[in-house]
Amino acid sequence: MLHEQRGKDVEAEILKLKVELLCRGARLGTKIDRGRKVGAGPAGGRCIILPGGSCVNTPLWGDFVKESKLVLIKRGDEWGLLKGDNLEAEVELVPYPRFYSQKTSDGVPMWKVALLHGKDCLATTVYQKCVYWDTGKKCKFCGIELSLNADKTIAIKKPKQFCEVVEAAVEEGVCGHITLTTGTTASRDRGAKLLAEVVGEVKAYKEIPVHVQLEPPKNSRYLELLAENGADTIGIHVESFDQRVLKEVCPGKVKTEIEKYFEAWRHSVELFGEGQVSSFIIAGLGEDDESILKGSEELARIGVIPYLVPLRPIIGTEFENRWPPSPLRMIRLYEGIANILIRYGLDPRKSKAGCVRCGGCSALSEAFAQHHH
Ligand code: SF4
């Protein structure tokens, strides 16, 4: 069984367990509230803390989870992961924060405005709609408007509303950093203006590290606006380096040429610094390993962190019955990318805010730690 002691073997075991949880999820041996089923990003899970402190945004919903060998159990007050009869690890569940039961001054339940991700990352989708949903060209893995339609959130998070949630989360001691994402707007800023407004409001209240995510805006001026308003890190997500896959899976997003991504990444590295810019890469969309490793190397070369995640099939999306890639494949890819990062002198553990710092959806930092000795 895994416990707190460190060492190379333990690190390798943690990496293996984290990847298995990300790719296969955990079945429930105990009744619990399973967290949000839908939403933007990798929804459909709860955050589990492994021995040593790694957190895992663990899928608990979906067809593929039924086949998972890992079972989440509770004995007395202790949580654990069973595999067969063997207790693989004692774990912790990040408790739901108290601010979920509070309301903003205009009467909106705070859990509809922002959620706690990972251990201490307050996250929200400031604009919960996306232009590609209107035009029938949405990304097939994405559930951004599902939570809106299910009345689990509100369409636009006003800067003041969000700031009130930040204050409540800070008071409770659960807000170490912030992730702000957005659906893509039809306007030239791609959502940057509202993001920048929200960042400005947060920073006027308190110096908390803030991460923003968006598509490359039409004009690089909007990236500068985000930096000027105080954003600390930025994610510009290409999703896949395989153009054939992108055309099939992201028929709307694919219209933004890859050159535009590179321009935005380069400019962002100038604004936010090396290793403070990232891109999600999703494995399991039909691409091969080479496209992921080659793309990751191109990113690392310009100072961008390739944040590799396995596909998360979200209920209600076109991909709900898909399976994430195999844990073996993911470990191979994580190790490949960790070595690339080491070669280019980028350390994901130094990210100031957002998904790379949180690490709930990717085992990149664990793979990096294992190889970086
Ligand atoms: S890695 Fe990003 S999307 Fe995943 S739990 Fe953390 S903040 Fe949320």
C-alpha cells in the first residue's frame, strides 16, 4: 500500500495510480455526492488527494468508469482505494467548501458562480456560452452549455458577483489561486474583455494569482489587456496537433489556423514569462503519439507547457460513450513530455496559477518529479 514516504519507487507508484484514476476513474463502494456531472473542462468527478499530496480530478460518472478496477471506499472516517481485496492507497476527498451554501448579494447561490477545483483553485467559466454551439460546430468533447441548460450555473459571471465568491473562499482559507475560462465569443476579443474585467476586479480586492484561458483573440492587443489587468498565467488550448482529428472533433475551433496559436503563444510568453503559458492537449481523440510528442516539443521550445490530459467523456456530449486512452499509453506520453520539459528547462511545478499549478487533470507534474532528479 502507498503511504507518505517518498522515494523513486513510491513516486512511480503514485504516477501509475494517478494515471489509472484519470483514465479509468473509480467506482463507488460508498454512497457519496458525486460532484458536478457536466460543465466546461473535465467535469464529472471529485477531487481525491493521494498519499504525498497529489490531487486527482477523478471521474466517477460515465460508462467507462463501470469497468474501473479501482473502488473508492469509506471505512469509518477514512477513505481508501481498493483493487480487488487489496487496499491500494489511503486517500482524502477534498470536502465541499462552506461557501457553496452562501449567496451573492444579488441572490445567486455561490456554487453557481464558481467552484472549488483541486485542492485550492477557485474556478469559473465567466461566459458560459460558445459561438460554436450556435453554429452547430461545437467541440464534441465539450459540455460548456450543458450545465447552463441544467440550471447549474449562470451565463455571465459579473465581476462583482465573482469577487464576492472570491472573498468568501479566501475567508474560508480555500482560495490559493484562480482559474478563469470562457466560451468563445463571436467578437474579436474571443472573450478577453470580460476575462480582463474579472481579473481587474479580483486584483483590486487582493493579490491572488489568476490564470485565464481563451482562444487566440483576433488582435494581440487583447492578450496585452489581460496582462495589464494583472493575469499571471494564460492557457491557449490547441486541444490536438493532428489537423485531421481537429477537423473532425472541433469543427469550429479548427478554423483558427495553427499559426495563429503559435503567434498567440509566443506573444503570451513575452507577456507572462516562460513556463507561465500553457496549452491543453487531449489524448484519445484519434491522434497518434507522435503528433502529441512533436507538438509538445514545439511548445516547450517556445516556453509553453504542454498540459496533456486524457479525454474525459462527459455525459450529454457526443463523446459520452467514448473511452479515455489506456493508462499505459498515458504514462508513456507523460514520461516523454517530462523528458522534453527537462531538456528545455521548463518546470510545471513553478506555474503560478491555474490548471498547471492545480494539476488535478494531468499527471504531468508527477511524471516530471519522477524524472527530474
Ligand atoms: S487542472 Fe484545471 S480544470 Fe482540472 S481541476 Fe484543476 S483547475 Fe480544474
